[in-house]
Amino acid sequence: MKTILYNTTTNETVGQIREGSYDGIWNSEISQGPGWTPDYITELTVIQPDRPATDHTQYVTGEWVVDLQAGEYRYEWTVHDKTQAEIDHEAAVAEWPHPEWAKRIVAPIELIMDDVGIKMYGWFQLNGFPVEKVDNYVHLYCNVIREDHQEIVNQLEEQLFIEDIPEILLPNEATEE
């Protein structure tokens, strides 16, 4: 059994959750013997239930609740249903792992292996832009297509494509650097 001391005057816990009952001396200057505590200090049994299972349409919150009548300090979980907007947002984030970047250049890996592709790929990496390999493609994230990159994009328009961030993920201000 776990317990904790609770101050009924200040409505705050005293000390840490401990295994077993309180058997210490409250305050050596006013102590009336081992295990003595003032009337406003009470020992509560700690109840910690397991977190409830949820699916992708739910989330859980929890809080400590003091029940002086039952002599318990228990953690109570609450399962909430996500809104459709929250579900849509999570799905968009899963598909767009860098929501701080508004554009994604998607190119086949073979394209990155030529001289022009290597230069562009290297530029993104050297300047700290997210670059990811996803299956047989490379994703290069940015907020705008730079003028010096636009020529490359135009030359390769049949082989790569540009995706814009889903509207649901648009940041307040999308700016590069």
C-alpha cells in the first residue's frame, strides 16, 4: 500500500508518495512521539489505476483527486474523443513531418544521383533544410523555391514535383531562413 500525507489547512500534499504507512516524526520540536502528526495532517491511501486504453480518435488526461471522506489520494483518468479537426491535423502531420516548412520537393532517388541533383541535395543539407529518403524518393523541404533552384525545378519538371503543405498545417508565417 502506498500513502501520502495531506495538509487539510492548505489543501496540499506533504512530502512524497511512500510505500507503507507514515511512521516518522512530524516535527522533532513539537513531536509527541513517533507517528504523531497535527490534526490538520492526514494520511491518505494512494490509488494509481492503469492508464485506460485508447484508439487514434481519443486522448487521455489525468489528475490527482483528494477524497478525504474515503481517505484516498487517487489519480483519475478521463478519456476524451478528439474532434474531427484534431484527427485531420494528426493525419496531416503524419504525412508532412516538417510543418514548419511549407513546400516539399519530391524527386526520385535516381534524379538526385546526377550532377545537378547532387548539387541541389547538397545545398539543402548544408543549409540545414530537412532532407528525407522516403521509399524511392527524396523529400526536400523549404518554404519557397529559390530563384537559383527554380531553373533546376523547371528543367526537371517531368521528373519531380512540388507539394504544398496541407492547409490544416499552415503556420502563421511561413518564411525561409
